[in-house]
Amino acid sequence: MSTPAPRPSVLFVCVHNAGRSQMGAAFLTHLAGDRVEVRSAGSAPADAVNPAVVEAMKEVGVDISAQKPKVLTTEAVRSSDVVITMGCGDACPVFPGKRYLDWQLDDPAGQGVEAVRPIRAAIEQRVRELLGELGIAAAA
């Protein structure tokens, strides 16, 4: 009897906009299911996700309204296989040999759902690419 391969652990970090890291984590969880361990964090998270981010994610069938942003810790970075920084790489702890991906994302002006949609689309595309790199098929 073979032992199943360990699930890769992915941490999304966006220090200045916790909603972006939560969108990345939500898409990866939605598309990969339990085949990947997914977390997100920021340096000074709010008590709740930006309502425009919640609305934009509901439009694509992903509910993140109950998520609470988590504070970035050294241990979270150390214990992840892949660390994805989203416009805040200089604020994330760096450990030699760890795999880091820097996803630069342009924030359009405005705070409403219209401003979030382009970011959501870019994050979803990159998450799909990441799944391919990890050798995991996206859920239908």
C-alpha cells in the first residue's frame, strides 16, 4: 500500500491589501479542493474582508464572507512550500531555498466591485497557471 504524496502548502501574502491574498487563497481552494493546503496573510489585516471583494467573488461562485484575515508570521512562511507575494515581496520574510513567486497586480482606481473584477480575473488566471505548475487539474 503506497503512502499518498503530501499536499503542497501555498501561502498568499499581500501586506497592504488583505483582500488580494484572500482572493488567491479562495480561488486555489475552490479549484484544487483538498489537494493543496492553502493559507493567506497580511501584516495588518482588517477585521473582515472588503465588501467589494466579497461581492466580486460571489459573482464567480466563491463565498469568502466568513473569512478573517490572518497576520503574517515567520512560521507561516517557513512552513509553506510556495509563498506567493502579491505586490509586497519586500515585507515578506525570506528563507534560503524556499520557493517564492511574486505576483505583481495593478490596482485600478476605486474601491467598488467594478475595481475588484480585473484583479479577480488576473488572480484566477495566475492560480490556474500555478495549478498546472503543481501538476494539479482544476476542478470543473
